[in-house]
Amino acid sequence: MNYGKIIIGIGILIGILLFKKTKPKILVGILVGLIISFALSFIENQLLTNISFISFGILSLIFSIYSGIKRKWLNLIIGFFAFVSFFSKLMHYPYANVLKLLMIIPIVCFGLTFIKKEKFKNELSILTVFVAYELSEFIKLTEHWIN
């Protein structure tokens, strides 16, 4: 297990703790899907790993669309960056490291949503999972630069 999975695992645990505050059924479904997707990544089967990877991308896209419809722009930014990171890995985008550098933007947006957490209490569990993923991507890039 590497530190990326540890960071995302901590985000998943915080998301589970905030599960009761997640109200709309679509957000509950996204959160449960993210939890299952993370759990599948530990199984050493290539098919399940691929399903886990693709389901994360689809769930981040669904969350981004939901946030856009509800006009919650900070949530949209966080979900969109998770989806763009997924899509760049899926398509083997050659400048994916530049996108990892931009992961600081959703991390700052999460800080803003955490300050106003009463306004974002329904989505906070999902946002925590996405920001944990984005933080792990940003740390991978800085580790790559240091070495």
C-alpha cells in the first residue's frame, strides 16, 4: 500500500463518518459508489481494478454534472478536476503532470467549502473523498520533483 491509498483511505473514512449528513439519494449513491470503487482497488484482479478506475471517473462526472445543475460552483470545480485527472490517465495524456500541478485549485476550493460547511453539508462527504484523491495526486507530483 502506498501513501496515495492511505490518503484516499482517510478521505473515505471521513466520508463514511459524514454519511448521515448526505441527504439527496443521488449523493448517497455517489458516495457508496466511491466507497465500493476504493474497496475494489485492493483486489489483485486486473478486471476489478479497471472497473474501480472507470467507476471513479464516471462518479466524478456525475457529481460534476449534479453540482452544475444545482449551481454549486466550488463543488463543480472539485468534481471537474477529479474527472479531468481520470480522463487524462485514461487517454494517456502526455502532459498529465501539468494537471497534477493544478490540483492545488480544488484543494483551495475545498478549504473555502469547509469554511462554509453548513452550506455544503450534504456534499461534504463526497468532496472529502475527491479532495483526498486530488491531494494524493499533488503529493505524487511534488515527490517526483524532489526525487
